[in-house]
Amino acid sequence: MNEIGIIFIIAVIFITGGIVIYERGKIRRTVENLNIMLDAVIADDFSENTFDETKMSALESKLYDYLSAAKISAQNIAVEKDKIKELISDISHQTKTPIANVLLYAQLLAEQDLPEESISCVDALNNQAEKLNFLIASLVKLSRLETGILQLNPMQNNLREVFEKLNIQFSPIAENKNIKLTFESSDEIAIFDLKWTEEALGNIIDNAIKYTQSDGNINVRVKPYELFCRVDISDNGIGISESEHEKIFSRFFRSAKSGDKKGVGIGLYLTKQILFGQGGYIKVSSEIGKGSVFSVFLPMPK
């Protein structure tokens, strides 16, 4: 090989090396730019003025377009969320006084010397007003949870405190139906939001009282595991058919066996959302005519 050939080969090697180095540098700069863009998104500091699209590669440009669209979408969602928050607040405020007045006038009517046929109408009016009041209150709670207006705040809490409050609230109701409501003594610590978990368990106990006959039993007991603390609420009521085990946690589901029992079919759905929102879950086992066991699982401290 002559001298010119050697020089040519050396030149090709240098040019190839230069191209490789340039391309590697270009890739490195692209990766760095992508990293900067993603860091800006994570820090919620991404804006259209942050980057110059003319200096970007095709990949960077596509990511820039996507992130810009995502930023706009997030802003729109925030605006809509504020509108929903205002709407829920308005519904709660605007309906509170009319419903309270309907209940008040129904009670005043009930105290009057009315004809026999009018008394049943007043009772129906009062029952329907209470049902409407409960429905709106439940929907407002659920909407606030689903839209993130109300935030769950799970932390280490003692189940004994929850049981004491539930016992005070539901024991008189159970006694009126001659039902024995028993809370197993427990000092187990779990991770849960105190107020909302009390509501979740209360919904289950309220249902158990509704669907358990006189002289029945309802027991609340605790069993700790490594990852979860299980709270079992068992009754010997009418039971739930296997085909309805999943349906009962749906919004507004009412079993045909509910009969004339009060309710709007939202309590167990709300319970499931509360538990899911703090890392827990709920299961049910039941048999028609033999009762039900609702098992609530709350995360244990690590």
C-alpha cells in the first residue's frame, strides 16, 4: 500500500471517529435536554417559554409538544375541579335550609290535631324529607372524596377509640331492635384516617342492624396480620346471595331483599372508596338466611 492509501485510511478513521464523537455528543445533549424537561414537569415548572423548539431534535420536539399539551390539560382539569368544588358547596348550602324547613314543618304538622288520613301523609312527608337529606349529605361526601376536595389523612391510630365512638352511636339503635351489639376489646394500631374510617365502619354496622331481626347478634372483632389489620363485622341477619356480593359495593345498588328498609344504596360504595383511598380494602362472605361477615382490611404500621 502506497503512502497516499495510508493517508486516506487515516483520514477516514479520523473522520469516522469525529462523526461518532459528534453523534454521541448529540445524543448526550438530547438525553440531557429530555432529563431537564422531565425534571421541570416533576417540579411543576414546565412552560412553553422554557425551551426553544428550533434547537430541539425530533424526539425532543415531540416530547415538548406532549408535555405542553399535558400542562394545558392539567390546568384545565384544575379549573374544572374548582368549578366542581364550587358546585358541590352551592348544592350543600342551597339545599340545607329548604330541607331543614320541610322537616321542621312536618314535625309541626305532626303535633297538630289532624284527621287520621292526614297523619299518614305527614309521616310519609317526614320520612321522604329525611331520606332526601341523607341522600344529599351522602352525595356531597362522596363527591368531595372522588374529586379530592376532601383528603384522607391516614396515620397510626388505635382501633379502640373508633370502637368506643361506634358503640356510643349504634348501641341505642341496636337495643331498640333488641339486637346485641358487641365490640371485642382491642388496642391494635393500624394506619387509617380516624374520622372517615369511623364512617366506613359505621355504614357497615348500620346495615347490619337494618337487616338483622330482633334478638339477633352483631359482633365486631379484630385480627392482626403482618401487613393488614382485619376488622370483622358479623351478623346473623338475612344474608346476601353470592350473585350480589360484588354488586352491593356499587353506587345506588339496592337488593330486592331490601324491602322497605331505609337507604339509598350508597353507604357500602362510600365505605369501599374510603378504605381504598387509604390503602385498605373490604371483602364480604355471606349466606342467605345465615348472616354476613364484612371484613375490613387496614394497613399495619411498617
